[in-house]
Amino acid sequence: MKDAQRALQRLDGVRDIEADIGGMTVKIKPASDRTLDLTALRPALASEGVRLRKLLILADGAVESSADGARFRIAGWPDAYALEGKAPTAGEYRARAAVRIRDSKPVLRIESSKGLAP
């Protein structure tokens, strides 16, 4: 777990990291003034010999409709990420999503979501 913490702490956009050794999870809190590059997470961990089974994020944001399909914009971040699979209707959500990289860009698959009160 220390290897994972060390690798991720070096990434631009990381404010804080919490590791749960028993649950084998690492929680990353992004800095409020920068966007965390989701494509950098796996390579950073691999450089320390850490392999991921699954990369998940939990974030507040909005599902948006676009000409190329649904996208998820994390609150306060400039970019919206492509969604694959079934996405909730447009609106604001707290979403748990699996992240994979396709064509060097993050693609999210929402596993669960809860609407945020307006």
C-alpha cells in the first residue's frame, strides 16, 4: 500500500491519499485547483509494481447529452468523459464508475448513481 500511496502522491492534481490495507483500496482526493489526469493513474502505479484489478471513481457531477453520446462531467472539472453502457438520464449525480482508457482517453461505465438534490 505504501508503494501505491507514494506513486499516486507524485501525480499532479492529488491533494491527499487514504489507504485501506484491509480493503485493498486507495482513495485519492484531488486538489481543488487542478484536474487529476485519470490516464496517469495506472502507469503511476505500475511504475511501483502495483497492478489494479479495477479502477473506480466516486464523484459528484453531471450526465450530459452530446452528439457523440452521454458524457459525465465531474463537478469543477473542465472535461466531460465519455460514458459507455447504460447511463442515467441527464442531470446531477453522485456516481460510482469504472474507468478504462480507450484511445488514450478515459471512458467511464457508471456502476451506480444517486441523483443529487437541486
